[in-house]
Amino acid sequence: MKEMLLRGAEEGYAVGQFNLNNLEFTQAILQAAEEEQAPVILGVSEAYIPYMGGLEFITGMVKSLVQHYGITVPVALHLDHGSTYDVCIRALRAGFTSVMIDASHHSLEENIDITGRVTDAAHVLGASVEAELGRIVGREDDLVVDDAEGMYAVPEECLRLVRETGIDCLAPALGSVHGPYRGQPKLGYARMGEIRQLTGLPLVLHGGSGLPDDEIRQAIKLGTAKINVNTDNQAAFTQAIRGFLAEHPDAYDPRNYLIPARQAIQESVKAKIRLFGSSGKAKREV
């Protein structure tokens, strides 16, 4: 993931992280990235690990689908919002190529300590690490942060976190939210630019679903090289299933409604990839 994001930051585009929720999501995201010839990050939130059958199963499924579909674009398998050192290590051992350690709910000193230990272990294995500073509000799967807890990341604290841990990318809380937005989002662009300039690292924007296109483009101009999307894909998936069953109430073969749902995710992902500017950016083997 590190190489993907460094190139994106240098060339002025972002790589999409699209979360895996089941088999159909995985198929759709991989096929969309291949069609767009775009690098892609497959995100797995901690809450979905048991639902999807465990870390080893997820890794095996992704590897099998990459081979089955003949995927040629770069693919990173990423643990999203890993809450502890232990879960990050388990993901790395299972074959994940990057992890996010989210110790943002701890003090800065404890965040630095936990994040540094995860980074040391990941780098030994050639994996990349994302960390968070500040609190990104809203709900993502089983992770809930109330508005009252929300706070913007402090640039000087971001610099300290980066210097003392050696992380590869940073997700500073700057006004985006997990889940659906309520009203017009207000991203802290001035602070985003300052953090990018201070740290020199590619930035990560969580809560990419529902943000207006111009907000996305502005974030990319200021050094955001990774944008996380899940809610938009979940909504497209569910809407397609509801629509099919409303028109075909006697349908019972899951393929009948899951194939249109998979196609809906694929189109949703392709649209995001184009918006992020990563279409055609996959490196070809010579």
C-alpha cells in the first residue's frame, strides 16, 4: 500500500479503499479495479472478521479470486480500524499486506507506543501501516464515535506521531464522518494542507461515501492519497436487491438477486475510481 499511496500523492490522485462485506463485494471491487486499470485497496473492518469466516479465510478468498479473474492491477489487503496490537499482528500473520492501528481513543503517548510497536512488526514483514489521530465521528460497522467526542487532529501532534512511529500514511480527523452524512460536511482543508506539509506523508480520508465531488477533489489536491468508501457500496448493493425482489417476489435462487447487486457495487466502485483519478494508474509488469 505504501508504494501505491506515495505514487498517488506525487501524481495527484487517490487510491480507493473499498471494504469487503462478503463474496460479492470482493468480486465486484476486484473486477471494477481491473476494468479501470486502477490500483485498489481491499479493506476489512474488525467487525467483519468473524462474519466472513476469519482472517485466513479472507486472505485465501482474495488470493483465489485474484487468480480466478486474472487480476493484473496492484491489490492491497488492509485491516481497517484495527483496535489492538494483537489483531493487527494476527492480520499480518494471515497475509494482510497493510494494517490500520486505530489507537486514537488513547492518549497521544499511548497512541504513539501502540502504533510504534505495530509499525515495527509490520515493517519487518514488508507491510504498510496507517494510523489515526483525532476522532472520526459517525458509525462504521460496530465502531461508533458520537459527535460530542469528535475532534480535529492537531498538526504538531500529527508530526510527533509520524516521527516517533515511522508509519506510512496518516488518517487525521478533519471533519469527515463514517456512515451517512447529516447536512453539509465541513472538512478542515487548511489544517489538511498543513498536516501534509509538516509530515510529508500521504493522508487518508475516512468517510468518503456521500462527500460532494468537489470536496473529494480538493482533498486530493492537498495530499490525500487514500479515500475509504463503504456506505455507498452497501447502499447500492441493498437497493439492487430490494428492487429485484420487489419486481420478482417469487425469486428464491440467490444468484438471481446477488448478481444484479454485485453489478451495482461494481458500477459504484468504478465511478469512485474515476472520481479519485486513479483510472489507468496501475503499473504493468514489463
